[in-house]
Amino acid sequence: MAHRVLRHLRLLIGAARERLLAGDDVVGGGWLAGQRFLSVSLVACSPHRARPEFRCPAPAG
């Protein structure tokens, strides 16, 4: 079971990385133990595909 969860997590991370590198934002979430929900939002930095005028707040590095 743990291998399946780790494989799924690796796929999600890989897909999120590809979307961020393409200039897209990423939003996701999932249920945790104890009736808690984890929500994650990642905003693509320069260049953002839809809003190229928006620049990163911090220098790349």
C-alpha cells in the first residue's frame, strides 16, 4: 500500500513540476488522517503563461 501511495505522489509531483515549468499554476489537495484536508497552491513564476507581466517577487536562484 505504501508503495502505491508513494508512486501516486511521485506522479503528482512530476505533473506539477511540468505545469509550473510551462508557466501554469498548480492547485491540489487531499485528505489526511483525522478528518483534515491539505490544500496546496503553487503560482508559476516568470514567465507566467497567462500573465507574462507578472514577475517573480524574488530573484531566481
